[in-house]
Amino acid sequence: MKKIDIYEELKQNAYPGRGIVIGKSEDGKSAVTAYFIMGRSENSRNRVFVEDGDGIRTQAFDPSKLTDPHLIIYAPVRVLGNKTIVTNGDQTDTIYDLMNQQLTFEQSLRTREFEDDAPNYTPRISGIIKTDDGNFNYAMSILKSANGNPDSCQRYTFSYKNPINGEGHFIHTYMGDGNPLPSFEGEPKLVGIPNEIGEFTTNLWNSLNEDNKVSLFVRFIDLETGKTETKIINKNQ
């Protein structure tokens, strides 16, 4: 698979929806993840990321303007021991709870389907990072309808063992804007991962469509110490 420039990829797509990046820093010292949200409606745009323990959650920027919390208020990131879970919905909690009961990432997601937001049937995208004695591996998942037909749920899991320095994978919900919104197609895209969290955060944020971007979360996990560094940018300040 050809490695693409994630910044150029984002600049060419006015509405990728929500996106997850997971990979390894170029120097091999950090596991890296990023998650962003976008919105077209006032309800979707009226959000911010806030820290919640080791993870984050979404909340309304202006509670008086929140019309429907369904599908937009959730915890995108939670940490279970040496595992970091990143998703675009409340399946974060499903994965956390069921893995805590010794189910696997893939088994946990078999209990869920795409979102019930007809006619889009937005895919549920999820990722998990597992660190262990200086090493790590990760997996990504997408649950989607059959080309817009809600009668069938298609489930795909992609696992990455011993990630390559400076490489990661990017998955997002939509191929672009539209009505209905076209679901992501194919396997996660191979992208480059830099060493510096500030550079990565700034470049990702600046590459997202100015009108539609809402919030961005980036985390670097030091593979030797387990120490994390996190940056959050919210359009609503």
C-alpha cells in the first residue's frame, strides 16, 4: 500500500466526518493516536472535547443549544490498563466493559452495528492500542451498512503487529460530503507519523475543513515509561 500524506488527504476532503489515526512515531519511541470530529449541523458543531480521567469525552459547548445528545455525546477515548481505546461513539464503553470481562476487541464489537442515523447509517469506527514492555500493537475496526442497506452489517477488523517506525493508519467515516453521506471504503490508509506532538496536532488541525471541523485530540504514549502527552484543540473556545 502506498503511503499517503495525511495532511493533503484531509485538505482534499471537505467532510471526512470523524477520523482515527494510530501509528508509531518516526523515532520509534511513541505509540501515537489522534481523533477528530466534524459537524454540519448546529447540534454537531456545538461540542468540545474535555479531559475525563485518562481519556476524554464530548460535551455541549453551549448546553442551551443542545437539541439531541444521541450519537454526539460520548467518551471517544478510555484507558483500560495498558490498552487505549479510541472510537467515534459510545462503543468505547462497550469495548471497555466487555474487554474488562475478558472478551477481545473484535468480540466486543460483534455486539454493535453502524449508527441508527438513516439514511446515512454512519459507520462505527474504533481503534485499540496495547502497549507491553516497550512494544505495542494496534487494531482498527469498521462496522458499516451494505452500501446504505441497513439490513446487513459488514464488520471489518485490521490488526497491526510490530508497527513500523514513522507509519500509521487512518480511518474515517465518510468518503466526502453528500446526501446521504457516503461511507468509508477499503482498508485503513497508510500514513506517515512524525516525532513531535505539537507539529502533528497543528498540521492535522490546519488540514481539516475550516467550516466543518469541531475538535481534535492527539496523544503520544512513551513506550518505555508509559507516560502520555496529550493535546486537545476545540474550535469552540
